[in-house]
Amino acid sequence: MRAGRLLAPLLLALGLAMPAVADTLGVLRDNTLTLTQQDDKVTTILLKEGRRLEQVNSAGMRATGSWELDPQNRFCWTARGQATLCINMPMTAGVGATWDVLGPTGLPVWKAEIVEGRADLKALSGEGGPGDSQ
């Protein structure tokens, strides 16, 4: 009986946390996530239909990949067939939100920001010309 009393609030808390992450992901579907390194190099990420994404790094290299939430509600993605990366994500972030992404040593490696609107990845990669659209 006691376990049931402890488990119910925990399940309720988990149930309340999941929709909040979904709110942040909903914001990201309509906007752009940027990750800025300490040397000001930027990776720009757009969420696509389903669990797909597209990104461009500061060298103009475009890549597609997939994303998911891990059990700790971190945003994880894989692009270019490389290792999966996971970052902490605020539960209810909106446009303009910024946060530090910490590396394994606890030091910031990126400054994450939700930027209003959908970035033009073709232009960022140097592929697009005036009037080109995604």
C-alpha cells in the first residue's frame, strides 16, 4: 500500500513533465535551434516532419538526421551517420530562450538558443541564391 502512495505522485510528476518537453519541441518545429560554440562557430538545426532534422554547421556543411528524447528528457540527434549527441533542454522554452549546454566535464560547450522563424539552410550552406527557398 505504501509503495502505491509513493508511486502515484511520481507517475503524476512524470506525466506533467512530458507535455512540457512537448511544448518546447512544438516551438522548435516552427522555429530554429542554434548551438554556438565558445569560438562562435554555429550549428543551425531545423526539426522536420516525424523525427527527422536537418542541420548546417558554420563551415556550410549540411546534413540530415533523426532526433529523439532520451529517458532523461534530453534532446538527442544523429546526423551524417556520426555518434548521437544529447543536450539538456528546458522544459518550457519559447522563442528567444537561451541556455548553456554543458559537456562531460561540466563546462559549457555550446550556447543554445531558440531563434524565431525557420532558418534558410540553403543560404547558410552557400547553396542557395536570391529567391531560393527550402
